[in-house]
Amino acid sequence: MTTIRVVLAEDNVLLREGVSRLVSGNEDFELVGVASDLPQLLDVIKDQDPDVVITDIRMPPTGSDEGIQAAAWLRANRPRVGVVVLSQYTAPGYALALLEHGSAGRAYLLKERVASVDELARAIRTVAQGGSVIDPQVVDELVRSRSQRRASNLSSLTPRESEILAEMAQGKSNSAIASALTVSERAVEKHTNSIFAKLGLSEEKDLNRRVKAVLLYLSDREGG
């Protein structure tokens, strides 16, 4: 059995001791270093060359997003090292920042839900092998925020743009839409481009833009 070398970064003494015991108590893990702030963590990583880093999301010196900074540094300098971020925040911004350059070798767990050594151990083994683990509550928040943003984008359409998108959802071409709404084809093209821009689809190929715009329209109707 290959031993997984682990470094832990946590500024809360009680949590640090608790997680240290959980890790040390597992026979296929070796706790090779502990840190309480970002500079110390980076020094320990350079000295110990771990397989996995478990880190708090906020710790000294600024108490903002040191865990995310550490993960980014590792992605650039030690890409094979897995990272398990332990956080008390379900806000999707932190998870998105962690996964910005890929989910491989990354885990985002909520402290309150790491209830046993088995759950933490599974995340450590998964990221050590290049996999990813994201707490279901965080996934729910990501989906919810995306749904709210999508609804907001659709609500920004003008009445005419909404009419055109509804016609588009019926599979009609621009010329057919122009005929149905008694407007010029050029006007339909102008409104269609505005729809794509408001839905964030401006860079897509034309067919993909139409398909995705219709999917957003239909999913909003189903949810409404």
C-alpha cells in the first residue's frame, strides 16, 4: 500500500489538532507537516513535497482566501499535488475560484459536514489520484446561482425579443419569424443578435447560439 503524504494548514488550534488526529490515525496516510498561515504552508510544501494538502480557506496573514491562493500556487508549481479545501462557506464564489483552472485533484468540503475520518479519507484518496470531490450543498448553491442569473438574463429581454425567442423555440428560421411577426428579416437578425448578447452567447457559433438560447427559454418555462 502506497502511503499518501499529507500537509495540513489550519489556524484554529482545536480544528488543527482534530484533523491531525484523523489523518494520523489512518494507516495509509502520513502527516508530514502542519502550518497555521499561508507563508508557513508554502514553506512546508517546499520542504516536504506532499501528495495532498488539506487547507482552511481563510487563515493568516489576511484571513481572506489563503486556501484558494495556496491551491493556485500548487496548480502552477506542484500540479501533481492534490488539494482538499475545508470551508465553512457554501458561497459559490470560493468553489468557483478553486475550480477555475480545472477540478482535477481538487476537493471542496464543508467543515460542518466532515463528520468522520471516512469522509475526509475518501476526499484525500480521491484528490491524490487526480479526482475531485465537491460537497453537495456547494453544488446546490452553484446550480441555484446559475439559475438565478439565467432568469435575470431572460427577464432583461424586451417584449419583441421575447416574441422572437418564442418563435425561435418553434424551430422557425429568421425569414419565417419575420413573416409571422410582420417585420423585416433584418429586424429579426438585429433582435436575435441582441438576444444572444444578453444571454451571454455572443461568442458561440450561430447554430449553437440558437440551440442554447432555445434551451434557456424552454428550461425557464418549465421552471416557471
